[in-house]
Amino acid sequence: MSQFQMIPYDRIRDYFADQLHLPLSAGSVFNLNQQAFEQLAEFEKRVKTELARSAVAHADETGVNIGGQGHWLH
């Protein structure tokens, strides 16, 4: 929630308390993010290496409508 949706730690804490009835501190959310970051470090390195070696690196493109015509955002 804090990384993908950019929700502040205190709002995440409020959500866990209000909706799930689980006490969770903002510090715990930070620590969970830190643990995930550390555990994914090797995976991130491998992905970057594999992408750099790849002949083609696919990236998602988003379309927008401008004046009734479709255009791609890259």
C-alpha cells in the first residue's frame, strides 16, 4: 500500500486498525518495507542484468484520447 499506492504510513495504520482490527504502528510498516527491500535485492539485480542482456525490453504503454484520436504515452 505504501509503495504501489503511495499511501502514508499513518493511513495504513488507520486502515489496519479500522478495517482489520489489527494494531500496527507506522514503524512496523516501515520495517516491513525495509525487510521486503532487503529480501528482493538479489532479485532486482538479476532482473536488471537480464533486461540489459535482452534484445527486446517490453514496457507497458498507456493510451490517451486527444481530440478524438488515440495516442500512446511512452
